[in-house]
Amino acid sequence: MSPESKKLFNIVILGVAFMFMFTAFQTCGNVAQTVIRSLNSTDFHGSGYTSMAIIYGVFSASNLITPSVVAIVGPQLSMFASGLFYSIYIAVFIQPFTWSFYTASVFIGIAAAVLWTAQGNCLTINSDENTIGRNSGIFWALLQSSLFFGNLYIYLAWQGKTQISENDRRTVFIALTVISLVGTVLFFLIRKPDPENVLGDDESSDNESLEVNMSIQNDMTKAVDAFKKSLKLCVTKEILFLSVTTAYTGGSLFGLLSKNSRFGRNPVVLLGIFVHFVAFYLIFLNIPSDAPIAPLEGTDSNAYISSSKEIALFCSFLLGLGDSCFNTQLISILGFLYSEDSAPAFAIFKFVQSICAAVAFFYSNYLLLHWQLLIMVIFGFFGTLSFFTVEWEAADFVARSSEYRSI
């Protein structure tokens, strides 16, 4: 297998592994609160919303140390270990207890930070400046397909049910645990890419004997260096600009276009913000303003137009389309700009994203819909401008970095 074929194989395996894992995990998250309400055990007093708050909070804090973990353990073992914790969290629902549910939420928050930092590092070392866009698109398309398979399974298995029996719950979550474990094991199929032409691997390893005899002291040096790089990257102009775009984000086609010399990344992001603004406007017209804070019984308020299920589904499509535009281009530009420091860069990316997701999760229970949409419009506008600024300067930034490393 040629070096390029090997790297493409690794990207596909990475995407398929995440597809299996997140088919299980996202399905689990989508039905968690429904399952919890259906539990007959009086000993269980957990909340799916509280669990998500714990996960996002721990996820945000853990991103500060994950570059050090990935630097010592390596991306492959980091993703495998994280996958095990994802599987454990899902398995908790087979026989749930309050203490095990919240404990697993803490551990999966840590595991998620390690997983996504390692994923960014693995994606980068298996790419070069010409393939990073394509590879991020392939990965994102496979990852997003997990939403379809998991939700389709739940729809077919639980259609028409308002209460979930113990037998149904155990059957589904045993199946989801197995699916997650399959994805976890797939990480072992990822092969170490050849050192030449790997993005972020300009310097060859001319003394392999030193690597073989690497000591614990050297591992500690790696960890400290990775942590220092994370802190330094936090205050760079490029990261600060991209953080605005990342804050807003809380398909393979777009990845394939991102490094095309005629189109670049900016038109894809422009498409993303356009379809998002169309979706926001349709949501504003189609859904009552007090819907986010209405009780479970619903709201008596009327929307500006007669609420339509078809329009709501179309808005979901537009939101997914725009989300793919933004995320594939963010992954692509981070891998392009920070090929030497991919783990710290992706850790910062996930740190900002998880913090903003936690904040949005909090205020969504208190703000009316039109205020929430206004926040999205403002962040979307300035996030797009910030991305454009970084993309315009990307080539000069990489050139300066290369000149610095050559000194």
C-alpha cells in the first residue's frame, strides 16, 4: 500500500470508528431523558440534563491537559481508552443507578476531551496541505451519518411508545454498548503513517535509537511542552479570531472544495452562514417565541405563520448543512495552520466549543426564541468575518512559521 493510500485508509477507519461510537453515544443522549422518566425504580433520581451539564463542564476543563496526554500516550491509544469510557457510560443505562450515572458523566467528560484532541492530531498527521480539506470532509461526513442510523433504529424500535419498558431499555442499550465497542476496537486498524510528507512532520527522525530508549523524563518533557504550547496558542491572533467562529459552531463535499485553488475555504463558510440565516428566519416565522421555555404540555402562543412540520424538517436540513460547512473548514484550517502543534490547537478548539455549548445549554431554558436566534445571528456574522480574516492570512502565516523552523 502506497503512503498516500495508507493515510487515506487511516482517515476512513477513523471516520468509521467515530460513526460507530457516536451512533451509540448520540442515540443514548437523545433518548436518555425519555428513558429516565420511564424508570420504575424509586432509587434512581438522575437527570439527563444534569448529566449533560456535567459532561460539558468537565469536557471544557479537561481540554487544558489533553495535549499532554496525547503527547505521551499517542493518538491511537488515547482514542481507544476514550472509547472504552464512552461504552461504559452507555452501559450504565442497562441497569442505572444515580451514583454510577453521574460518575460516568464525569469520566466521559474527560474521555471526550482526550478523544477529540487525539482525533485532530490523528487527522493532521495523516494529511498534508493538499489533503487536509478532503480528509476533514470525509471524516465529518462519516461522523454525521451516525445521527441517521441511531435515530432510525430508535424510531423503528420504539415507534408509538410513550413509556419504555425495562426489557426494551436493556435490549437497546446492550446493542448500543456493543456498537460503541466495535467502533473502539476499530482504532487499532489505524496504521502509523510513513514519516515523509506528513503534515506537521517536516523534520525527519534521524536518530531512532534515542526514541527506542526514550525515558520517563522525556515523556514528562513532552507533556510539559504540549501544555506550554496550548497556553501560547491561546493568545495568538489566529486562534483568537478562530475562537469567534468556533463559539458559533457549539459533509464531505465541502471538505473536497476547501483546498481547491479556485474556491478555497471562504466560499464554503459563506454558504454555511447563508443557509443558517435562512434557517433562523424560517424558525423565527414557524415556531412560537416562547417555545423554548414552554412546559411539556406545549404553548398556546401562535407563530407568525401556521406552524408546519415540513418547514421544521427543512430547517433541520439547513442547520445540518451549514454546520457541516463550518466544521469541515475549521478542522481544515486548524490542521493547515498548526500542523506542528495539532494536539494543542484542537484542544483549544474543543475547549472554546464546549464552553459555548454549555453556556447555550444554560440560557436556552430562560431566553425566548427570538433572543436566542439574535445571539446566533450576531455570533455567526462576526464568526464568519473572523474566519475570513484568518483564511486570507493563512498562507503568509504558514510561510512565516516554515521560515522560523528552518532557522
